[in-house]
Amino acid sequence: MTYHTSNEEHPIDIVNIASLEELVKQRMDKGAFGYFRGGSEDEWTMKENTFAFTKKSIMPRVLRGIDQPDLRTTLWDIDLATPIIQAPSAAQGLAHEKGEVDTAKGVAAAGSIFSISTYANTTIEHAAAAAPEAPQFFQLYMSKDDGFNRFILEKAVDAGAKAIILTADSTLGGYREEDVINHFQFPLPMPNLAAYSEQSNQSDGEGKGIAEIYAAAKQALVPEDIKKIKELTNLPVFVKGIQSPEDAEVAISAGADGIWISNHGGRQLDGGPASFDVLPLVAGVVNKRVPIVFDSGVRRGEHVFKALASGADLVAIGRPVIYGLNLGGAEGVKSVFDHLNKELAITMQLAGTKTVEEIKNTNLL
């Protein structure tokens, strides 16, 4: 299989985030593009993720003396220049020759948080070294092999990860028809798997389809797994893939330090609700006990605003980062953050909000 990557690194001109998809389609191998773009089955949930934002309106305030909105915020003791962070995304070497290394650099330049996937095309330590002063998280696809879990989590701790993201909504891959049609297989090795495969029979991912990659994942995840991760790492744990208030309560009771509301960008269960539709319900149960990260379908600064006003503390983006990476490397990634920040700042001023905390107190109709 051949695919297109680029070693280009430059800012990109963005009119809107949605327009990037077509530009990337013209440059990227069909199978790789389908893997990044596609959702599961009829892609109903994927489309609803973005459409759901149109169901709520911002109630703007005026005469409040607002100018130059302040996008800065914090997570624990981590200072951030923006409430927008990067969602973990696998196999970024398909989008750009430097893959996760350039994403880490671009996210760091934006003053945000980079999260590296278990299934990255870059080792945890190399991505961390690319932006050593910036905060990074590690996203864990928990394995059936406890030895691998210990191995990969130790690597994350040694690389300075600030938190672990346990992905709970992907114990197997959703049925993604575009990958079936394209006979998609990962053409590049996943070095975090390869490092462990030297001492086991685990595959490094190269030449494997999505179902084969997920075959090693632990399918019967339980609340006790949160405690195991905390004991192995002594790091905060986010549980990613929460889509119901009940599961948020279960996760917090089991020791989760953060809730990550997500339906994997519509790539897993088709027919499930849009993430934005469940956000207020989950936020009500969480009741500020732990921070909430929200993702799925975010394409506008206005979407970021509405998510924050509905209970999120941070908003994560996935596909837009991949598209920026493909079009301009680290600078392209930063361009995506810059554009969303520009839209968010305009929305904040017109809505009468000076700070991220004021956004959280804004009423939606």
C-alpha cells in the first residue's frame, strides 16, 4: 500500500475548519483519508455530533465593557493558553512524515495539551522530547496482556506524562464501511507496540486491519481497571468515552480524576447520541467534583463556547488537528488552534464574556 505524507511545515490559511477536509482528501492516500475521516455504519452519530450544536443558542449580554477576551484557563496546576486541547488520535504518521512529533510541537506552540495514543506511529518518549516543556497526556487502550499495560504505562510515566486517558468506548472497533471498502490496513509500524513485541508475540501493527489491532484490547473493562492504572502510575486518570450520567458516577466512584465525554467522533457506536446532547446531563451528575473534557464534532469556536457553557472544562479536537498536520506539519497544527481561538474570542466578546469562567456562567437557550 502506498500513501501520501509530507515533511512540509508552514502555517495554513483557514477560512473555516470544515473546509480542511476537502483539501486533505486531495492530498492523502484514499485508505488513510478514509481511516481518519470515516465514522461507523451510516455515520449518523458522526453527523449529529456537529449538528447538535445548532439546537442550542447563546444568550448574549451587552453593555458589559468587554474587550480583548482572555482565553487562558487551568487544569489542576497546568496553565493553558486556551481551553481547547488535542484529543488522542492514532497513526498520525499516515498524515505527515513526522507524525506525532510535529503534532506535539504544534500543540505546545498553541499553549495546550498534547495526548499521544497507544497506537501512535511515534514512541512516547520521542513525542515527549519534541516539546519537553509542554504538558502531555498518554491515552491507553488497555490490553488483555497485563504485562503490556505495565510496560506501556511505565514508559508514559518515564516520559513525564501528566495524566493517563483510559479509553473505555473502544473495546473493539466500530463497523467503519469506508475502511472495509478500501481494504485498509496500517502501513506503518506502531513503535510502542513494537518495543513490547520484542519480548512477546504481540504485533507491531504494520500490515494489520483495525479489527486485528483491537484483537489485543481488553474487551471486558471494569471500574477496578481505573484503580489498577492509578496504582501503576500514581497519575490522574481520565475515563474517555463517557456518554451517560450513570457511567460518570461509576467512574468517579472508582477513583477517576476526570471525565472525558466522547463518542469517539462517531467512529464507534452509530445510533448513539451526539456528545453535546449528553454533556449537560453528565455535567449535572459530575457537579464539578472532577474536571470534564468534551470532544466529538467540534468545528467552530462557537461550538467550544457552547460546550464550556454546558459544563465542560476543556474541549478537545481530533480530526481538525490531523488535517492541520497533513497540510502544514507543526505549523499547520498551530494554525488550527489559532483559527478556533480567533472564532472563540469573537464569540466571547459578542456574547459578553471576558473569561472562560464567565463562559461557564452563560445561559444557552
